[in-house]
Amino acid sequence: MKIREIINELELLAPLPYAEGFDNVGLLVGDVNANVEGVLITLDTLEEVVDEAIENNCNLIVSFHPIIFSGLKSLTGKTYVERVVMKAIRHNIAIYSMHTALDNQLLGVNATIADRLGLKNRQILIPQEHTIQKLITYVPQADAERLRQALFGAGAGNIGNYAECSFNLEGRGTYKGNEASNPTIGEPNVFHTENETQIGVIFPKHLQSKVLRALREHHPYEEIAYEVYVLENNHQHIGLGMIAEMPEPMDEEDFLTFLKERMQVSVVRHSALRGKAVKKVAMLGGSGAFAIENAKRAGADIFITADLKYHDFFRAEGQIILADIGHYESEQYIKILLFEYLSKKIPTFAPKISKVDTNPIKYYS
């Protein structure tokens, strides 16, 4: 098995086009064509993690956070980032990062928090914009069904819980090829009118090349007329954060105790309690101060996130409880998510979860 095959499976879970623009995701170190000897899953790639990979004969590290975030101008070993990259290269270990590509998936980072808390009725908190595209094309009526099925097979036509969605109009197309043309129907230099079907389908943006390839391979015309639009509609399953509900309302102090126990954290930093039950829960793993207003607008009783600063807590304004459980703590179960996903997708290949505690923050009690 090649590293590329593992990456292909990971990108089905978290397509890279949905990563935030500031991020650095994908294969950061290594050769996609190298044979996979072992896979090690970690939240962060530290020197100890690379040592662990060497010891366990793993030549692919799947890391949530990217070890290379901004550009490296030298590799001299003066920083932990440079030392990690140098050691990985010396030992032919590839490093692949998912980060916000996974953050932006309904079944990604925030789903691990929702699973731990047993939340239901889950929705994306901040849908990512411009993730849906629409294809319009025109095809002879006799070929319409074959082309539709090819487009569906490429992933087009899915809307929420519905598949094979399209809109079709019957009309008349006209064309006249020049002397260099080779029309499928008609003759060069002869004006032709053909009964055609206009087919319209939507698809998520990361499937554009696949959908257009299906169009080219299954459309009968020598020259294909088509249009691709970027829609303003929001994708229901792509975006940052999550809003969900408790099965039953819970006293807010009881909820904080429940949160601490279920997420296995030593401390929860929170804003003032409101004296109201907790029913609606917003969450955003990692640094989530930017989403406080989104959580308030969504009507959440509590917003679970990390890295809140002193003045961020004032922004609760009595409308919501802000709960900071720690950056590492909010993302720690991603390792289990990726382990279970790869184990299911490639049952003949057993990945390993790193045993290194990469949390740089320690608590003294």
C-alpha cells in the first residue's frame, strides 16, 4: 500500500479544499509514492512522536495540527519545528496534517465533543461560504439519462438526505461546425437543430474535477456547452463549530461537572452562571473566541471552546455561559476518531495511536 492510498481515504473524510485559507494542510513531509510500513496518529508532531514512529516502524504520521504552519527559511535545528522536520526526513517518515479540513466537517472535530456529551440534533454553527457549485449542461435527449447517471455517480445531485437530484428542461439547441469540426450529429458547415435536455445539478466544490471529468467522458458532443456557478447556498455539513441539544435540560452546575467528567479535563474556566438550565450547546474545538457571537445568535445556553482570553469572558453578557476546557482537551479525541475511521476503511491495516502526551500546558494543583 502506498502513502497516497492512505491519504485518499483521509481526504474522503476531510477534503482539503475546505481547510481555512490561513491553514497548512495535506502532506507536509514525505513521498506519496512510498510504501506504507505503519501509520501513527497524533494530535501534534513533536520529536518524541517521531521517535515513537521510528520505534514502531511507522513511516507515516497522521497529525491533526500541522508541524509546518508558516514558511521555513532554513533547516538548522534551532527550533522544535526544524528538528522534527529534519528527523522525519532523515528517517523517511512522511507527515500528513488535517487540521481545519477536519474542523469543517460535520463528522469531524466537534462531533467528537458531541459524541462524548451525547448531544442530538446537530448542525453546523458557522457554515462555510461558497462550498456548493452548480453545473448546467445541454445534451441530446436520447443521451440525457446516461449523462445524468454519470454525473450522479461522480457525486453530483446530493442535497441533504436526498440523492440523484437534478432539474431538466426540454428545448432545442442549434449549432454549425466549421470545416475542421467532426459533429456527432449533423455535418460540417451545415446548420443543425437538435432536441436537447438542459440538465442542472449541484455538487460540493471539492468534486468539481471529478464531475467535469464525468461530463467530458459521457457527453456525446465533440464540443460540450456547460456552465459552472458558485452558489450562495450553505452546505449543511461543512463549516466551523456545531450547535446541538442535550437529550434533557440539565442544571448548569451539574452540566459543568458533567462536561468536566465526560471530556476528562482537570479544570473548566467559565463565565458567570445564569441560573438557567442548559439545553442547547454550542462547541468549537480549539481556539474559538471568534465564534462567541455566532453561538449567542444560535441561542446556545453554553459555548464550549478553548483559548479564551480575559476580556473574551465579558462578551458572554449574561446571554450565554462561555466554557474554556483547554485547547488540547477539546481536540484530544480526534486521535480515536481517526483511528476508528482508518481501521474501518482499511481493515487489513492497523494504525497506531500515539502514546505521547503532546499537551504543552500543565496544571499544578
